[in-house]
Amino acid sequence: MNIEVHAIHFKPNSGLVEMVKEKVSKLSEVHHLTLRGDVYLLIDNNHAKENKIVEIHLKFPGNAIVIKKEAVEFDTALNLAVKAAARWLEKAKEKQVHR
């Protein structure tokens, strides 16, 4: 799967980018037809503690999904987003098997 990481209005360190690529690439094990993943890292300008946002855009034949999660840290938001995407992909895979 081709994964691109986009940081909006800040420069991420290489450790964060590698962690994102590693975790999102594991989603291809859940649904083998996933073609592309775009991950957007954002920092919201509000005063709330949960201002780190991770958006995962996954594209595969016939469909595309967007998962957006917020948390105090990027790694927490990433874990939440990857878990949500994995659940969605499992359901999509089950629907394909039953057809």
C-alpha cells in the first residue's frame, strides 16, 4: 500500500512519520485490496487539550473512507484512527465474502 503523510502547518519529526507509516501499513493486512493511504496530521488552534487531529483517507476499488480522530497526543489519535479503520475494513471484507 502506498502511504503518504501530510503535516498541516508544522514539520513533523521523522519518528512520527515512520510510526504513522508503520501503523497504517498494517491495515493492508486487514483488507488486501487497499491501494492508497493518505494521513493528515493537524494541530487545532483551540485551547482544548485534545487538539491533535489525525485523518486517515483510505482508497480501494469501489470505495474510499475517511477516519478522523482527536486526542492529546498524535500517537493516541493515530491508534484510535487505525482501530476504527480496521473495524470498518473488517466489515467491508465480510460484506464482500457474503456476496
